[in-house]
Amino acid sequence: MVHRATISMVYMRKNLRGTGLAGYFLNTIVDFARGIGILQLELSVSAENPAALRFYLREGFREVGRIPGGLLHEGREIDDVVMVSRLIA
């Protein structure tokens, strides 16, 4: 599994959303990951966060599955959407 890496707990403050900063950060992560031999980035996003889902899809991630009830928020279960980006050309 040395060829895989997981991105976790990304948060962008509301006043910084839509500025391109998230794309810059993600590109920096991708460049670093490629540089150390990572072939696949993985992450999960709340199914109730459509903006994040759209962002990752635009950035080349694809949905590969869901974890039912993967997140428990205030006693309510929310699905996690599992996404993957292959870094090989």
C-alpha cells in the first residue's frame, strides 16, 4: 500500500472558498505525492457536502463507493463518499 495516500480533514473557511486556494493546495499535494512515488490519492467526503463533491470531481477524483453511516453528526448518520484520483499519466 506504499503507493497510496489518503487526504483527510480538509476545511476551507467560508471567506476563502471560491478564491482558488483549495485548488492550489490540492495541486501542491498532488505534486508532492507524485514526487515521492504515490500513484493514488484517496479521500472521503460527506454525501451532504455537494460543493466539496463537485470540487473533487472537477479536480479529477471519481467516486468509487460509499460508506453508509460513515459519519455520525449530532446523532445522525451521514454517508461518506469514497473518492480516488490516479496520479499516473
